[in-house]
Amino acid sequence: MEFVERRAHALQALAAEGVFDEDDHPLIGVLDRQAVRDRVRELQDAFDGPGRRLHTVAAKAATLVPVLGWFAEAGMGCEVASPGELAMALEAGFDPSRIVFDSPAKTRTELRRALELGADLNIDNVQELQRIDHLRQDVDRAPTRHAPGIGFRINPQTGAGSIEAMSTASHTSKFGVGLADPGTRDMLLEVYAARPWLNQLHVHSGSQGLALEQIAAGVAAVYELAEEINARLGYRQVDRIDIGGGLPVNFTSEETTPTFRGYRAVLEEAVPGLFDGRYAITTEFGRSLLAKAGTIVARVEYVKHIGGRQVVITHAGAQVATRTAFAPESWPLRVSLHTPGGKPKDVGSAQRGDGSEGAGQEMAGQGVSGLRSDVAGPCCFSGDLLTQDVELPTAEPGDLVAVHDTGAYYFSTPFAYNALPRPEVRGYEVGPADGGVRWEGVRRAQSVEQILAESGGVGGDVDGWAASLD
Ligand SMILES: *Cc1c(COP(=O)(O)O)cnc(C)c1O
């Protein structure tokens, strides 16, 4: 059974369960576990070859402990960039030797912890290196099977992509040391020569909006730097390269492009020496592992007609699709409209009528006689839209809207605007024979009591703390 069919089963199972009949649960995020497993396998197969591989999932793409646990189970590692993400990775079951610690603002406490754990560490700048020099002298390191990978994050300065805010390889990106800046190469050669424990180089040209060739050019620049350092030192001190993540996701159709295999081919072309076994390779993919596996489903509360548009008011808006609401050109999303029972609604009779075959495949803009529509969320600002001016069937209150490809960053990274609750998240598996859906609870929906407690209200234990300030 293919993903689209499994998703249709999941949607109808949610509806049958009555999830959307409850006013306090009009919105949910679901993740297809099989799709995640398939994607991990595809990555592992695509990057197979001689030498060690450490495939990590970028925690920020899904800061949900059970979901990170799926990746631990699949033999992956985890890339983290904050104390919270590190705690999640450890709780999810990743061995510290399979954790990679990034972040441009690591505190001394965070650095000490990473060193004690024996996690891999990508150093952002020279000031951070100086802190590590000091910390290394008095850290009791846990015995690990292999020395952790420690080295600099390099900004190859190979150019920005189409989304400025997501471009980490522009000339002035805040991440890493600028390889093309005067003096950087010599500084790095000196720094590595003086510290035999610097054994790694890192680059992450992300994320979304970059051509594969651009990402590969960054990897090539770092590979050449590794070769230069090793040649200068006369031995292979740098023996691992962390190529980051950043594989873009196609948000405009069901198709999964580009593939990991396609990316490997582009890398082989740009950096032929990378895969010959001399270097261990670490990866840090996030969006490309999860986006296509996830769907947000929200109830339609009202339908209005304003200025010739059908305006579909749902419970999914900027609180779950923050980037889409604020930068819709860069982060378009596909939506489909479903009956209260979860069956896809067709635009016109010219399309599939029975709602079973190809269920869930209806896409905004495909219809022949739909209504020009905006799909809006519950937040109190007018840009709170999931999609704008697309063709949709006639919507009614109680219908469901599915928001596709939202498995990475969307429902796992909520935005607390209007004190809207974090939605419930579930994983699902669909029985191949009977289409039965098995759920796995990932995160409960936030209650109004919890919102009060974390907003300085009752239950937040504010009184004792406030008294301590007197
Ligand atoms: C965000 C991030 C990633 C993951 O990026 P994707 O585009 O989701 O693959 C990997 N590495 C670092 C350092 C990041 O900041």
C-alpha cells in the first residue's frame, strides 16, 4: 500500500473516531511511520559505501521525543543545537557517540556537557575554540568506543539560495568561519596543526531553496580544505566530514524529489574523493526525512464568501504553519478538502466520484470548476493563511482540510500566538491487508490549564518565584 492510500485510511480513521467532533480537538498532526522508515532506508542505501557513516536526524525538524526515538531505532544518530534538543535526543535513546552538537551560541555549560558525553562537536568560531581549549583540560570524558568528531563549521561562502532567511552559505551568513574571508584558510591550517584532536570539518548549506549543485559546491570546498590540512600535516588528521543536511523538499506535488540517491550522484560528480572510504561521512538531514510523511488535519469551522473568494476558516494557521503564514512565497503548502467523514471532496463531476480510488490525491488548483479559495487559520491577523487563491470544491462547516507535507518543522514547532494550544500529534501504521490504522501517541494536545500555567497564571508556580524577587 502506497503512502497516499495509507494517508487516506488514516484520515478516515480519525474522522470515524470522532476526533473532529470535539471542540477542543479540531486539529491534529499525523506522521506515517512506514514513510519515515522508507526514507531512512533510502538514505542509508543511497550513501552506502566504504568507511563509517553517521546519519543523524536534525532534531529541530521534529522536536518530539517519540519521533526521534523512531530514528534511534532505525540506527540513526541525532543532530542537536540546544540543551532541550540534547535532552530529547538522550531520552529518545541515542547513544551520545551518535549525537552531533551544533549551534552558533553554545554556552560553556553546553560545551562542557558535550565534551563529557563524548558527542561530536562542530565549532562555530574561534572564540568557541578557545573555550573548548580550556574546558578540555578538566573535563572527565566518558569512555567512548571512538574519539568524538570535533572540528570547525565552515561557511563555504558559495552563495545564497532562493530563501534568504534559510541560506547558510551566503557571504555574511552567521554560521561558521567564512572560508573565502582573508586569513581564514591560514588560521584553520594553524589551528588544526596545533590540535591533533581536531579531526573533523563541517558544512551545512541549507535549507530549502538551494540547488543540489550549490550544496555540493559547499561540500567540495570543505573536502578540499580537509585534503589541504592533511597534506600540510603529513598525515590524515581530518578523517571525517560532516556534510550537514539541507536536501530540499518538493512541496508542490506528491512526488518525492530530489532523492537521496540523486543527491549522492551530484556529490560524486562534484567531490569524487568523498566516497572512496578515506573519510567517515556524517549527515544531518531533517526536512527531507520527515516532511512528506506528515499531514495536519483540521476541521473547517466556517465558510464565507468575501470579494468573490471562498474563505475557508479552519483551526490550522500560523500556530502550526508559521513560516507559510509569514513567508508564503517561500513556503507554499498544498491543501485538500474532505468530507466530515474524511473522504476527499471532488471539485467537479468530471473528477473521481467514489472517493475511494486515489483518495487524498485531490490537490488545490487541479480542479475544473472549483471555487477560488483562501484557506485561513484561527489567528487574529489577516496573513494567517495556509494557502491563497487556489481552486477548491464547495466547503461546508464540519469538512476537514488536510495540509500536506507538514511532517518536518510544522506541527512539531508550534508558535504560541493567540495562546492557541499545541496540537495533538500521532504516528500511524496501516495494516497492509485490511487497511486498519494503528495509532501511536506522540504528544498530547495542550490544555487550557497548561497554557495558563506557562503564561504566568494559575498552576505556573509564579507566586513563590515572584516572592523571591522581592
Ligand atoms: C537545520 C539544520 C539541519 C537540517 O536541515 P534540513 O534542511 O532540515 O535538512 C542540519 N544541520 C544543521 C547545522 C542545521 O542547522
